[in-house]
Amino acid sequence: MDMSKKTPPKTMSDEHNSHHAEKRRARRDAFQNANRNIQSNTNEKRYPRRPNVARDNTDKLYLYGLHTVRQALANQNRKKLRLYATKNGILRLEFDLMDAPDMEIIEKLPKELDRMVGSDAIHQGTILEVAPIPTKQLCDLKDCNLLLLLDQVTDPHNVGAIMRSAVALGAGALITTSRYSPVESGVLAKSASGALDIIDHIEVKNLSDTLETLHKSGFFTVGLDSEEAIPFEDIKPQSKIALVLGAEGKGLRQKTRDTCNQLAKLDMPGEIKSLNVSNAAALALYISRQKLIK
């Protein structure tokens, strides 16, 4: 008999794996059947669950890029730990390093900086190791007439770009929720191009309660929405305006929509009728400035 053609006996490991594979298939089939039953018994639109964003800041982080690093160095409320830079990067910063005597300065080659933040990061020869800025509370809000609130916008690129527009157009603060919003990071700071160290960033637990508090402080709250809303240009002049923007795709949550004084939409004359949330924020801020009573 040719023993080489015999099928090897099934091992304990094979039986174990087969058993658990069958159990996994059974659980998967049960889950899919349950979902089909739910969807067949409701007409509501179902959205995938939004990912929760980790809220644990590290003790230190790397900021990079000339504008970002320059503004962080100038921020007296920012704890600076170490500056990693090329010779040319230090010169291009145009910053008197004597103004930060406790900060260690370490000269690096460009390829060494690439390894620190990744070759895709445009560091321009400068990386600043810093401690995160603690977020503020609503009670820390200074007197202003224009605010921007984000309803679970999680993309750090978008939030950074929104911060930049908010500073450029004179918003007093950016308000986000404690959950479902990005923490401070190099990517967010680079997208903000220095605005992270300029604008007050306030975190709140409940956005609807915050809107009610702003109403009592005289703010007229406008939620950007593409449905059941008036054109933004039709908003009446106000002494204080607080803009509220939701995440791309899902937009504002229902409770947020119900709490805003007014829902407004940006009418686009072209074939594309919607904007990226950061572009929408810039345009809405610009229009809002024209609506403020001086």
C-alpha cells in the first residue's frame, strides 16, 4: 500500500478550529437575520454608528510646519518642551529663541525629522514637542458676537481648516463636544496653520444644553442644514450669531436641529449643491459677519 496517498489524521487543533468556525458562522447569520428583520419593520433611515474618538491626550505631541510651530512658540499659554529643526528651519522661523529659555533645541537632518512625523508630513524643517493646551469650559467664554459650534465633526483635517477660517473671520471661539470630536494632534494643528494656538477651544458635554445657554446670553443660533431650511442670505440681522455645523453625510443631529433658533442652507448656483464642511463653515462665517448688527 502506498502510504504517501493516505489522508493525514485530523488533529485536535483542526477539530477545535472547525468547531469555532461553525459557531462564528452561526453568530454572523443570526446577526444578519436580525438586521433584516429590523429594517423590514421600520421606515427610518439607518446610519452606521459614528466612531468614538479617543479622548486621552498624550503628555506631549509633535507640532510641525513653519506657521504652526511659529504660532505655538508665540503662545504664552503653550508649554514648549523641545524644538527639533534643521539649521535652515531655525532661520526660517524668525523667532528669538531667547524668548523660550527653558526649551531644548536639537538640530536634526531633514531625513531625521521625516522619521519623527512621517515622510508625508510637511514639516518644513521644524518640529516642536509641546504639551497639549487644556480645553476650556463654557464659563470661560469671552465677550464676542460670533461663535462656531461643531456637532460631532470628527475629521482633524476638517476641524483644523475650520479653526483657520474661524480665526480669519473673527469668531470668538470654537465649541465642540467632549465626545466624537478630535483631540489636539499634529495633523489638526498643521491643518489649522497656527489657528490652534489663537482661537479659544471650548468643550461641552451636551450641545443642546449649550445652545440653550447661548440663547439666554443673547445669541441667535443658526444650524446649517440642506433640508427644511431657509436660504442663509434670508437670515435677519442679529446682534450675536452662533453657527452650528454637523458632520458630513449625517449632518446635524435631530436634537440639535430642534434646539437651534433657525435652520439655514447655503444655496449653491452650480451643478454641485453641497460643500465640504470646512468650506461651508468659511462661507457661513463670512455671510454671518454681514448679518451682525454693528
